[in-house]
Amino acid sequence: MEMPHITEETIRDQIKKRSTPEIERAVRRLWMAHSIAEDRRDIPGLLATLTPDCVYAIVATGHTYEGHPGAERFYTELLTAVPDAHFDLQNIVIGPQGVWEEAHFTGTWEQDWLARKATGGAIDAIIQIYFPYDLERGLFLGERVFFEESKVLGD
């Protein structure tokens, strides 16, 4: 599944979303629950923050993962390939559209991942992740992960 095409109408809909303190608290709490589950390697906890039809997209490589089974596969593959993966938050923006996070991603690439052979080397990169938020369901619609390919996957 490809990420939905962004149309002018979609952009207008995003801009029209108005925030309230309650919405911002809900989105922040959900992001915190997601981050804590990720730090604990708690896949059921991660899935609990996602809509059943969520989509994970690695923009640099074009890989996508659909639904809870896809999200589980994404996390299993990532945490197997980079078992010491660590994300150190650098910046965050929270609103009714979701969360945009910039993180310092470090770890050791020990197993094949994203159709690439493991290098055994260190990963040290800045990544950006967008967590689109579904206002009606109060859950994330997945993640769009952005990174400089050579910084994460090598040349």
C-alpha cells in the first residue's frame, strides 16, 4: 500500500483542524504511551496506540507496513536488526494533526533489515517521524519515517 496522495483538499482539511487543550493533552499522552512502549520493547503496548488500519512508511526506501500485523512486523524487524536501538528526542511538535518528532537514532546494525545486508556497524543519524492522529478514534494512523538513507543504511 502506498501512502495516500496529498491533495489540496487534504491540506485544507489538515489546516482546518483546530486544537484545544484537551486534544493536545490526548495526543501528548498517546505519544508518551507509544514512546514508553517502544523503550520497553512492548509490541502490544505499541499496537494499542495505533488504529487497526495503520500504515508505517519508510520514506527513503519505499517500504510500507499495513495494519497491526504490519506494525508488529515493522517493530520486530527493526528491534531484531538493531537490538540496541535508541531514540533520543531532539524536537517535537504536537497538535490535532498528530506529532512530528526529530530524534537522534543510535544503535548497532546486527541483522539484515529493509532488504539490506547488516553491516555490523554503528547507526548514528537524525531521523524525523510523523505520527498522523485520528481525532475520531483517538489513535495514531501509523508513522512516516524520514531519514538520510546513507546515514542509517550506509552507502
